Amino acid sequence: MARAERDTPPGPTRAVRVPEELWRRLWELKEELGLRSLGDAARILLGLADSPLAAVALVFDLRSDVKSLVSELRRLNRNMERLMEEWEAVKKLLGPRG
């Protein structure tokens, strides 16, 4: 199977302790930009480390996370409203307690 056809990134070729998340991010960057190696992706990230562009990239990355969170909050809010309506209906059916 060709490297480009793999579903998951390959591990390091030498004994190197690198968090799995970093490997995954480097692999994604390599694939998205059509780079030849993980080293190329690492050099791009290293070049952005002190750059204002890194902050912009982070904001765009976080923006999608925030959009997902807002969407989830809206869904939860609708569910809560529905539950409150159902609770009010149940309270009416039960009548006054006393």
C-alpha cells in the first residue's frame, strides 16, 4: 500500500518521543499541503512558531471549534426548552399537590 493511501500517519522512523497528537497534526498538514515529508510539515510549523501568522492560523482553527460548540449549545438549549415544556405539561396533569 502506498504511503499516501494510509489512513493513519506512520510513526517515526527512529526512536523519538513525540506526542501522538503532534504526529497526527504533522501528517494532516503534510497531506493537506501535498508536502513530500513530515519533515517539511515540521519545518513549516517551526517557521510559524514566532510569526503573527501562527496566531491567525490558530484563530481560524479555533473558529471551527467555537462554531461546533455554539451549534451544540443551541441544540442543548432546544432540548432543554422542550424538556421544560414537557415538565410544565406533566405538572398540569398532576394538578395541585397538597
